[in-house]
Amino acid sequence: MSPAVVALSIVGLVVGGTIAFALFSVRRIPMDPHQYIVAGRSFGAFFLWLLLAGEVYTAFTFLGAAGWAYSYGAAAFYILAYGTIGYVIGYFLLPAISEVGHARGLLTSGDFFADRFGSRRLGVAVGALQFFFLIPYVTLQLTGLQILLTIAGYDAYDARVGVSIGFLLMALFVFSAGLRGTAWASVVKDGLVLAAVIFAGVALPLKFFGSYGAMFDQVNRAHPTWLTLVATPTNHSVIWFVTTVALTAIGFFAGPQNMAAILSARDGNVLRKNAIWMPVYQVVLLLVFFAGFAALLIVPGMKPGAADQSFVLVVQRYYPAWVVGFIAAAGSLAALVPASGLLLGGASNLVKNVLGDGFGLATGDRARTLATRIAVLALALLALGLWLVYSKTLVDLLLFYYNGITQLMPGLIFGLVWKRVGAGAIGAGIAGGLLTVLTIFYEHADPTPWGINIGLLALAVNVIVVVTVTLIWPRKDAVAEVAG
Amino acid sequence: MTKSARALRLVLACVVPAMLTIGIPFANRVEPRIFGLPFLLAWIVLGMILAPVSLSLIYRLEGRRHT
């Protein structure tokens, strides 16, 4: 058998086996919207850990983190820093959101906005925004999958066919298994990913360099500016690093997929314990950096975009096909499992908030579950279509996802702590933030002066608008109190 | 919670975020190396290790809540 057949067969068996395992695990669960979207609010610490970790650490994180370490050196460390701060913020934020969610029976982030600010229209708008922001994020996972399948196929096949098949299989899987299915699939995914990064981040550097110290000595000699941040105010400078870490840490849990995980928790203490222990999972990212630095020395000279595949390429060149197969299989699951959570998060917002609350469609339990399932497939096809047509401009789209989704954070926080904020203030704030992002985006002013992150500027505009509007027109009607 | 417990909680909550944002300009150097890692990376890893420590101290301070 050719190495491509061996490697691709392993990928196919692992992905197929994971889907079968997860389907088997949920076979007795009757699906109503609460089961399908937030797993009946029943998850304890273990499943929640898997689900949150599954959504945060995606294929793009792994390939991108190694690629950034390869191409930009220390700037990549921001990925490690923002997650850590994100969990500290999450320790306080997530239990508070979950308690409101339980008391008020919320299903989506659109619900949260509609309930807290007493405006169905705001819920519709937030639901629609979430849906649109998710499309590029799903699309990114497909690019990650393409890189892995191209390498596992030893460049002999058109990986787009494999990506399309794998992704549609995953969409059908979400169609039938819902959030519980995603959590079970995460069990397999996390185990394999852990094995893969230990191999890539421990075995690989030690085989080629003997020790991490020796590896960093070599990196420092070959690229003297690589292990620290540049002081001059520009892209990837110290100021860029600090502002980007601030923005991404604040927006860490703003996505609709995170809301589904938060609402699936049994109670607030489960979320607190998770926030305490999740930073440990970040060790995985540290190992990926090691793999990226190792690749920089072993296969030098790759361009920034191409460097995303650097460490997988090292594995392909120096290890047998079955190792390549298992690494690519772990990576494929790391693309597909989070994508399944994203599909579910986007679809539930569209159906519950836009179709249901906005147009009065699919409001019964059975109709809503069915409509959410159909929306999962529609979102999958939309993302796949977008990816097949525009696969080159994705990094811009990712930027837009993060900068855009973070604009929902003032609403999530003010909705918990400041009763005088009304729907108009939040809506105006989101609009102001998004306009700021769009203006800078289309003026091509990124990097901005001094390398300040544009999303953080937009977030500042957002908060100023919310506070100003609230001080001038404070909300008069009472917010529903949360018991407990 | 008492007033001093609240203050302690605030300090504990701010240590890691401060290390990884305003602390970065001061940690931006290669030497001294810690276990072979460049100092900047070791500093960020230290923050990553301290996060569970500070959060579990806060958890103890708050006690188990009724939810």
C-alpha cells in the first residue's frame, strides 16, 4: 500500500469510528429543543470540560499556533496568554450567566439579550449577528482540515473532495445527535489530540535537538529577534501583544457555541471548577509552540500562510505513514468536532431568535428541533460553499469574527450588573463597535497606529456609546429578578 | 464574605491578568533562561500555572455557593 492510502485510511477509520461511537452513546436520548441545544442543562464537570476545551482548542488553533511560532516567533505567545486570562474572567462571568439561564429558561445568546434588556428585537438582531459571524469561523476549520488531508494524502489527491465529504458527514452527525453527540465525540478527539501534541511537542524536538534548551539556543542563533517582542510600535510589537491579549481574553466566551456550553452546565459550581482547571489544558498549546519552533529549524524558509502546515510536514518527511495518519486523524477531529458545536450554536440562534421570536415560525417543541436540524445543514452548506469559492481571504474573515463577536461582551456583562441599561443602548453600542471595525477594515488601517488592536478600539467605542446612552436615557421598567 | 476577604479576592483575581498584560513589557527578554525556555515564554507559562492556583484560592474563599 502507498503511504497515502495508509494515512488516509487511518483518518477515515478514526473519524468514522468517532461519529459511530458518539451516535451509539446518544441513541436513547429523546430530542426536544432543550436536549438538542443545551443537553437538558445536565452536564457535570467532565462533559463540560470536554465541551469547552473542544470549542476553544480547534484545528486552527493547533496549526495556527505552530504556524505563528514558525513565522512570527514570540508574537504567537499571545495565544497562550489570552486563554489564561479568559479563564480568570470566565470564573466570575460564566456562573452568573448560567444562573440567569437556568432561572429564565434561556437557550441561546439571543435569548440572553432579549431577556435581560426586555427586547425581542434585540434578541433577533443578536441571533442574526451570531449566525453570520459563525460562517467564517466554521470555514476556517475547513482550511485546517484541507491542510491535514493534503499532507495525509502526500499531495496525490485533491483534498477538497475529502474536506467536503468529512464536513457533510459531520453536519449529518450534528443533525441527529445534537450537543450531547458533540460532547461524546470530544472524548475521542481530546484523547487523540493530546497524544498527537505530546508526540509533536516532546518527541519531535527531543529527537532532533536533544533538549528544549538546545532547540531555543539554535532558534536564538538563527533568528535573534524571534524569542522576544519588538519594542517599536508596529504590528506584533509589545503594544500589539498587550492590546490583542486584552481583546481576545474579553471575547473568549462571547461566541454562541460558548453560550450553549455554559447553559448545558448543571450549576454554577461546575463552571467555577472548570474555570479553575481549564488553564491546565493550555499546556497543549505550549507543546504546539515547541513543535512550531522545531519545524522552523528542520524545514526552514516557509512563507507565513504555508507555515501553518510546518510541523505536520516534518512528521510527513521523517516518520512512517501510520504516524502521519494518526496525527492527521487527531487534527481532523480537532477541526470537525468544534465545527459541529459551531453549527449547532449558529443554527439554534437562527431558529430560536430570528425565525421563532422574529417571525413567529417553528415555535412548538417538535417544529423547533426539526427547524434547528435543518438550519444546521443549511449553515454547513453555506460555510462549505463560501470556503470552496473564497478560501484565500480567510485570515481577514477570522479577524472580523473576533472583532465582531467581542462587541457582544458589553451586553453580556451589563446585562448582569447594571439594571439601568436598555436595549437601545446595547444595540447602539454594538452598532458603533461594528461600524468602527468596518471602517478600519475597509480603510486597510490594520495594523493601526502603534499596533493597537482594532477590536479593542471598537470595544472602547461600544462601551462609551452604551454608557452615554444609558446616562441620558436610563431604563425605567424593571428587569426580571433572578431567584437565588 | 468579609470586607478583607473581598479585597483579597480582588487581588487574587488580578494577579494573572496583570502579569500577562502590563507585566509583558518588563518580561520581554530572552535571558535568564528558565528550564531552557526564553524568559518571556517562561513568564507566560508561570501565569498559566498561577491561574489555577489563584482561582482555587478564590473558590475556597467564597465557599460553596447555593445555586
